[in-house]
Amino acid sequence: MGIFQMTKTVLRNIAGGPATRQYPAVPARTSPLTRGHVVFDPSTCRSCNICSRKCPCEAIRIDKEEKIWEIDRMRCIACGDCVESCPFGSVTMEQDYFPPVMEHAVERYTITYVKPEKPAKKPVEEDTGA
Amino acid sequence: MSERIIVPFGPQHPVLPEPIHIDLVLEDETVVEAIPSIGYIHRGLEQLVQKREYTEYVYVAERICGICSFIHALCYSQGIEHIMEVEVPDRARYLRTIWSECSRLHSHLLWLGLFADSMGFENLFMRSWQLRESVLDVFEDTTGGRIIQGTCKIGGVRRDIEQEKLDEMHRTLDPFEEKCRDLGDVFLNDETVKYRLQGLGVISKDEAYALGAAGPTARASGVAMDHRETGYAAYGDLGFKPVVETAGDCYARCAVRVKEVYASIDLIRKAIEGMPDGAIDVKVKGTPNGEFFSRAEQPRGEVVHYLKANGTKHLARARIRTPTLANIPPLVKMLPGAQLADVPVVVLSIDPCISCTER
Amino acid sequence: MAFMKRSPWILHYDASSCNGCDIEVLACLTPLYDVERFGIINTGNPKHADVLLITGGINAQNREVVENIYEQIPEPKVVIAVGACAATGGIFRECYNIIGGIDKVIPVDVYIPGCAARPEQIIDGVVAALSILEEKRAKMNGAAQETEQAGEST
Amino acid sequence: MTVKEEQTIIGVALENLLSEVGKLYADGYRLVQIGCTDIGDSYEVNYSFDKGYQFINLRLTLRPETEVPSITGTYWGAFVYENEMHDLFGIPVTGINIDFKGTFIRTAEKYPLSVTKRGGDRCQNV
């Protein structure tokens, strides 16, 4: 009876509840591993520049002189390379997504870390080499 | 004597999620000749290899195609690993196999849905896609991404799957397989589906082989060619046998994919059972120097990444031959003789992935 | 008929994406996300559409196609750029054939970040676009009434 | 290594190309791909064949602007690769069965991967 192959599935559909996830009413499904968006903590950053060099799409920009850490959310592909490579744990990955925006803007943070006067060798350079 | 007319098909066509353009030469309602033209989504990814470090290019390789992303990354990584003579740990090989098969499952279910849509079987389309979401949930739980996984890297994988998760996956495989079999039953045995597909777009075994068809398109014509047989990743340990049909029509291509869904579930089950302990990656040092044609089996067929490294951190050349490009000549041979109304079905039966093709 | 909410129709076009965002847009239509419960319908005809959903960056060949589709959509219209590539070109930004984000060719109202954008994000983006669409419609109606009144007074 | 595969690469002269390809066809090899590589001032064209997962690669080294005979007489399906060769690298291929004449892959600049027109490292979006 080749014409009734779908019947089983159809009957199960009628008996079962709706398959739809009630998204706006119920929060989106995430898992602990979900790569949502990158969060930056300016207080622990030492501007070693590793995240910016690791980023495959150049979404992160660091200006050491101006003490600025910038991320272009519209370029970020949430690969998590910056998170894995950050030696100070300043960059973390959050599970929730970045919401849609109307304006394309770059997020800017000011790094609060003050470079110690001594030792004479720049710690920033050491970190880059590590 | 009937007149010949040319009907442009695509690039923006409701049945095609992606832009491909085909000029169909029709005699009455029958296709006489079909000339495809592509290039609507050509990006030039092959050249990007000179601007990205070889380790970063994995991310680009994943984004060649959003459907078979993991296998692109796998193929690229395997090529670099071969050039650099890196031995990947066993656990990484097994994890790669699990994710490869998951992406095959998700791709085939997606294709079955789209194919049902092209036949006008809307209900089946929705069912397939609903089933596919459970594969995507597994991806999200194990890799953190739904369709772009980002877990493959040179020298292994970036994430491990914990034992509890593996057990859970193993438990859910049985009910999942049951649902897949119900769905596959409709594709394989339903009278309406058979009536629509049998004898449509026939391509013989010799022709398919000579035209260089790849993947399910070749296997549906009786060419037993599946790159997983060479035993890359962990396929060598799992006892893999390719799925082959002989009719060479749209129904056979559909049947190959349905049966590959079952085969994939079986492979995942075996891989979970045989999962070895140990490290998931090795540290890769230095820069590659050499060249290699890395090949892997995608849901659509065999993919070739030709990688040429020159000892710097940027590769000299990456040339990516994707299965859809190889399947375009068979498509051109398949279309003549089909009715205009069957063209979407025939085009979809090779599982065209245009963003792969055009890179 | 002002008390009735309008049902927005969406036109999806794949500019030069990797397919990832495309299948997520399609996934929105399927049972698990089902945007049709908001009255959103996917259409293949630009003349019927209110919302243009574009995935992927602009390249040399599809530039005219995108412009053409945009021209064909009747006013008021909203453009949503889905994914990092549509917003800035994303990881493909430096490819020789990529011109850049969608906003290089047509005005974009809503940007959805992510690579690939998730169905939830796409739903959020479409909902955000709907309020913009309402605003645009109100503005258009207001402008039309003003010209009408101006026509009557003279 | 996860991939255990022997790959034979055979250098071939331009005038012997068609006869070599014909021999492989007679042996039952299938065409895997044709790809070009830019090596400084000339091109390497790889014709890859496979039979039972045994990989054979014919390598042709070309100066720019050298005309290459099409192998579509032997392998009908080679036209996709040969058109690509022409469109991306600007290598003239003569006698293709379906010749798109440069419209197979349309790009902003002509022959983007050509050795004679090497573009700078410019990023259009910065």
C-alpha cells in the first residue's frame, strides 16, 4: 500500500504536541558551549595584542597608545580564538546572542591597565613573545 | 515541427535556495539542451589563502559552504597535517568522524526536505527539517555552533565530547533512527514519490564515471566510489561500506541519500562505542612545506583540497574542487529529455551547493 | 482597515553567502521556529514583498541583481542584512570579488550579527524590522495626507 | 598521519598532453579536477585522475599566454574546469565543447589570479 506511507507520521503529528519552540516567550535554546558573543573586561587587559592578531577577520583592534580596545560586532564570527588565546582571561564568550542593531557601530573600551614603570623592559613586549 | 525556445531558469527561483542560472532550450515542453552558468556568488576564497595564516584558514575553509562546513575544515586540516607529518591522536580522529557523520546527516536531511519541496510534497519537507533540528542541537551541545562548528583545527580538534554526552547521544540514536526510517519509508515506498522520480534524469554507470560524477550522483548510477573507503579519520576502523544503487535516476539518487542517513547513524553508533581515550590534539609547530591533494567525502561527493605550501605561514595556493562542480557535467547530460516541470527536481537531485562550487 | 495588523512578506536573496545564513533563514520557516505564526510569509516575488532579507556580501556579479530586486519592492520597504558578511563582508571581506556589505549598494535598516546568524536572531531582526516598517508606513501615510490637505486648501 | 595515500605526480609536456590523457582514459581513469597554480612567472596546471582511489596527477608547466588544447574531446566533463582556468587565470584553452568565453565565473577584475596581473594586498573594506 504505497499511498499510505505518510499516514503514520501524520497520525503521530496529530497526537503529539506542537513541535515549535515558542521562541520569544521561551528563551532561546543554548548549551554551555554555545558561542554567542564576545565579552571584554577592560580592567584585566594588558594590551598584549594577541587577540587582535589571532582574530581571523580583524574584528578586534587595539591601540596601545590610546589604550583603546575595539570590537566590530558586525565582523566578529564568534570563532572563539581570541578567548582561547587571551593569557589574562579578559575576553570571554557568553552564551546569549548579540541582538540585531539598526546602526553599524564599533564598540570601544578604554583599557584601565597601567603599565608598571619598572622593570625597564616593556612587559607588553614580553607578553607578545610568550 | 515545433519551435525551439530558450527559458532562463534562475538565478532567483523559488525552488532554489541559491543562485544558479541555467538556460534551457525547449522543444514544446521537453528540454533539448541545458547550459548552466554560475558565478553569482563567486567570492575568491582560493586567493584568501595568501592573506590568512595557514592556521586561520581553517575558519575560511569552514565557510566555503555552510552545509558541509565541518568536512571542508577536516579535509583542509588533513592536508596540512599530511604536509607537516603530524599524527593526529586517536580520540580526535573518532571525534572528527562523529562530527563528519553528523554533518552528513544534517545535510542529507536538509536535502531530502528541499527535494520533497521541489516535488511539491510540503509536509515531507517540514518533517525532514524538523528531524534535522535534532542533529543541529547535538552540534550546538558538542561544538557550540549550529551550522558552523569551528571545532576542527590543525593537529586535532578544539573541543572534546564528554562521556555523559556521548552516552546521551548513543541513547538518542535509536529513537532518532526510528524517525528517520519512518521518513525514509515515505521517500522510498510512497507511490506518488516513486511516480514522480522513477525514470527521471537517467544517467548510466559508464557515463557517470566518464563525466567524473562524484558522491551520491555517481553511486546512484552504480559507481561504488566513496572516499570514506580509504579510511581517513576513523572510517578505516569502523568497517565502512558504500551505499550503491544501480538505476541512475532521480529515485536512485534519493534512495542513496536515504540509505546513507541510516549508514551515518550506524557509523556514529560504532564511533561512540569504539571511542578511545586520550588527548584530542597535538601541538603543531613550524610551517608547512610541500604539496598535497587532500581528499574527503562530503555529503555531496568527493572534495579535493590541493594545498601547496612554501615554508612560510601563508600557503602559496589552495585549490578547492568541490563535488557540485564535478556534478555539473552529469547535470548537463541529465536534463535533456526531461519535461520543463521536472527540471527543478532533476537540478536538485544532484544536490547543488552553489557556494561550494563558486567559492 | 487600520485596526488590522498587516502581515509582512519576506523576500530572501542569497547575495554571496556561504549558505549558512540561508539555511538558517529557511530553518526559520520550518516547524521548530515557524515564523509564520507571526504572520510572516516567505515569497519569491519582489513585487509582493515588504521585507528584503539578504545574506552574504555583495560581489561584482550580483550587485545589479540586488539593486534590481530592491527597486522592484514597493514602498515602504525594509532591508535586513543577515550575518557578518552582509553587514561588512565578514571573513570574506578581503576577497578580490567581494565589494563589501549590503550597505555599499542599498540602504540597510537592520543588521543581524553572527556567523552564521541563528534563527532566534533572525526572528528578532525581523521583529525589529517590522516596527521600522510601521514607522515608514505611518510617515508615508502622513506625507500623503499632508499633500492631500495641501491640495484641498489651495 | 591520518591520510595514507600515495600520490603520483608526472610532469608532462604540452604536446604530449592529449596523448597522455587519452592513455589514462583508456586505462579507465576518471577525471578528478584540473587546477592551476601560480609559480612565480608561469603556471602549473594539474590534471588529476583517479582509479580505485589511486591518484595520478599530470603536471603541465606553462608560460603565460600559452594556448592549451582542451581535453574535452576525451573527458566531456572537463569543460567546467577549463572554463574556470580561462576565467580566473586567463589561460587560453582552445576547442572546449561548451565554451563560455569568459562568462562562466564573472569577476570584478578580469583574470584575478593571473600571474601577469598580480593585484596588491588591498582590502576594500577598511
